[in-house]
Amino acid sequence: MAFTRLAALVLLGASLANAAVTKRVTCASGHVTANAACCVLFPVVDLLQTQLFDGSECGEEAHSALRLSFHDAIGFSLRGGKGGGADGSILAFNKTENAFHANGGIDDITDGQFPVFLQSGLTAGDFVHLAAAVGTANCPGAPRLSFMFGRPPPKAAAPDLTVPEPTDSVTKILERFADAGFSPREAVALLSSHTIAAADVIDVAIPGTPFDSTVGTFDTQVFLEVLLKGKLFPGPGNDSQPGEVLSPLAGEMRLQSDFAISQDSRTACFWQAMVANEARMTSEFKAAMAKLQVLGQDVRRMVDCSDVVPVPKPFTSQIKFPATFARNDVQIACHELAFPNLATVAGPAPTIAPVPGS
């Protein structure tokens, strides 16, 4: 009898604890969230979608917002002496940071974001990293990124030479990531962002040149296509520019750094493991981004408002070799892992269209 009463009390306590954990708040806007402090963010999400992301599109602004969050946050060192991390300095001090060589082309998104930022009522850091989470959510297949709310205003611009560049060696890139607190595996995970990315200034003659053939979908296609044998450069006259290597497809750019990382013994297996493994890519990218987006911040003073981020549409297809490509076109650098069996798209080799501007 005593045991029965004890069991009942334990069940009651567990039920009450679960109810406390799952208690929700209904905001004046009608949205439901886990914390009332997050209610102020729902109108900002709507503002972002209508005024920045062209009605919730996975377009140039969404891609650039994700890039901006990385360039903002990586200006940080565990040893100090660099920037404030994920503090929004790249937006607040954009005239300074836009001038850095590694931030080439960033001015388009800072110019686009700044008027919306002024309407938002948020600090620059909260705005930059909320915009990245919301923009990424517009891309089918993307993970629902976390968002921590409560960054103080940035104190100063980040210093130059904190953002890795496509011309850097793998050793230099990994050292920069390690200095900010990221392992080689996490560095590769963060490069998942290139699945929805394009280059504007590596070759200024061809702005909006995508890094894979499915730039509007957050899938593992970029990890496959970086491994394919290169045939040409996408620019006029097949001319090459610093920071790129031969691409497998017309209209597509392959970054020198991406290819080097895919072939280096320290990172090749992490790269290859992403191919056709959507679950691994999204889970590792989400975890690495959650770490990136609070670099330099005191998370004890922040509120988890991840539930204000829209839920992305799922990616329900399977990646394939582009037309005319097959297994013998893959440049394997990790022989410890079996390469997945993939079908090939039918038809002639494609020419990849540039990402259109807003």
C-alpha cells in the first residue's frame, strides 16, 4: 500500500514537472511561445520575411544573411584580442568591416538589412543572428536553427583578418577555426552553408555564381559536386580567378578552399560523410551554428527563443549525380568510408543559372 502511494506521488510529481516544462505563453499577436520575453520577436520575424526575404523566399538575401552571421561571429578568439563574436558588429560598424577583403560583397546585405534593423528595436547582434535563422528556414531541407535572445550592443568593430578566405591553406583555415573554438569536424559542418551560397566578387564578371546545382535547397549536393572532377571555370573565356579551381559544371563555382578541405586528410572523411546523408548534415550544421551564434556572449543572460524561428519545409528527394557524371568522376580522398550509391540525372550536362538579385 505504501509503495502504491509512493508510486502515485512520483507519477503526480512527474506530471506536474512535465506540465511546468511544457507551459506555453500566448502573445498579443496570437503566436505561442515558451517564454513571454520572446513575444516581441514575432513582429520582427514578419518584418524580415516581408521587407528582406521577399515573402519568405530562399533567395539571395536569405543566403547572404546566413553568410553575414558567420562573418560577424567568427571575429572572435578564445584567447581574446579579437572581436566580440556574435555581437552584430558587422552591421553596426558596417563601414569599417565591409572594407575588409574577406567581406567582399557583404555590403549588399548590410545595406539591405540596416533599414529593417532600425525598425526592429533589436540590438545589432540579435538582429543579425535572428535574420540568419529566419532566412535559412526559408530554404527547404534546412534545420530549424536555434536563436538565443539578449545580446548587448556591440562595442567596436571586429579586427581585420579574422574571416577565412578561399585562397587560405587548409592549415590556416583550421587554425582560425580552432582559435574560435571549433574542431575540424565542426568547420566542415559550418561549410554546409555553401549548399545555398553563391559568389559575387571572386569573379566580378559573373555575380551570383552558385556553389552547387541546387542552390535553392539545403541539401548535400555541394558535398558531392565539390568532389567531382573539374572541367572548366565559369567565367568569361574560361578564365580563372584567385580563390577558385576548376568546376565540374558550367555556371558553377568551386572554391579553392572547399576543394582543398574535401581532399585534406584532416577533413576529407568529415566531408565525404555528408554526401547523401541529409540527417547528418543538418544535425551537425545546427549544432555548429548554435555554438557560432553565441560566440563571445553570456548565455546565462540570454533567453532561448528558438520557437520564433519558422519551421523549414523538409527535403524529401535524394541527391543525384548531375547529368553525364557517375561514380568514376568522384575524387575520393577518404578511403575508410564507402561512397554512397547514387543515381544520375538523365540528359545532357547542365549549365547552372546564377542566383538572381532581389
